[in-house]
Amino acid sequence: MKIILAVIVVVTLLAWLKIGCASARADYATAPYKVVRQGGKFELRDYPALVVAETTMRGRDNGFMRLFHFIGGENAAKQKIAMTTPVFISHADRTNATMAFVMPANLSASGTPKPDRPGVTVKQIPAGRFAVLRFTGWRSAGNSAAAAAKLTAWVAQEKITSVGDPMFAYFDPPWTLPFLRRNEVMFRVAQP
């Protein structure tokens, strides 16, 4: 009887955890996209042009706080900007790694306030088609490399031509448990 009760308590706690993480993620607007094709955990998606605030990541300074201060009102307009998902990381394994926050859909590149802090730039990621793999776990070099390898294999198997380096997308607050995290690796692909 104690084992059954323990199992029920654990299952209930896990269910509440999952609901809590999903509701935390639901508090943020997400970059829009249209799924063109799906195969298991793999998708081909069409994204519109996205306006992002971007900064470099240097060693222990991953750039998050520069971007957080920017959307918190440290910009030329002293305007607070809503947090959105995902947070994009490009070139994660290199010295020229970048982190980018997606701007809300109502802000165009010209309508986004100018950054006050050095090292933050506003730019537009061009619209396009992306091959995407969703995965879980902490953001680490090993997880990122494994996910990128799986997506590379799927792209090759499907005879899709990828363009450029992978980009990683992270959707959850830092306190989200690894097995509940929504992470994605993306390759821009050539369209027929």
C-alpha cells in the first residue's frame, strides 16, 4: 500500500511540475512559424522575418544580462519590451557565439528602440525555411552537438540542403527541470 501511495504522490508531483513548466512557457509570446512537414521530432518550418536584439557571448559572460537590461528599458526610448521565446544562440561552439532575444511581433526593426549599451545590436533574421529538431536537457556542448548531429543525419536522409551553421533555440526559464525543457536545433534550408 505504501508503494502505491508513493507512486501516486510521485506521479502527481511530476504532473504538477509539467503543468507548471508549460504554464511558465505559456506566459511568453513565441516567434511565429508554420510547420510545412513533420516526421517524428523533426520538422520543416517556415518562419517570417524576425527582429532580434543580439549580443556576443564571451566566456562566462553569456550576454544574457545585456539583453535583459535592453528589454528592461535600458534603451534609447527607455521602453520596456516583453520577453519572448525562444532565446537563440548561434555559433555556440566558437569564440564568435551570439545570443539573441526575439522582439515582439508588433516591433519592426525600425520601430525597435536603439540599444543604450555597447555590444547590443538590433537586426532582422530573414524569413526562410528551417529544419528543426526538438530535444530536452540542459544547454551543454554535448547535448547541442548530439542534437545537431541527429538533425544533420535527418537532413541528409531527406535529401534536404542545409545552409550555414546550426542555430539553437531555448524556450524555458532556468529553473525548468532538464527532462521538461524545450530546446531546438535549427538549420536554414534551401527552398526548391
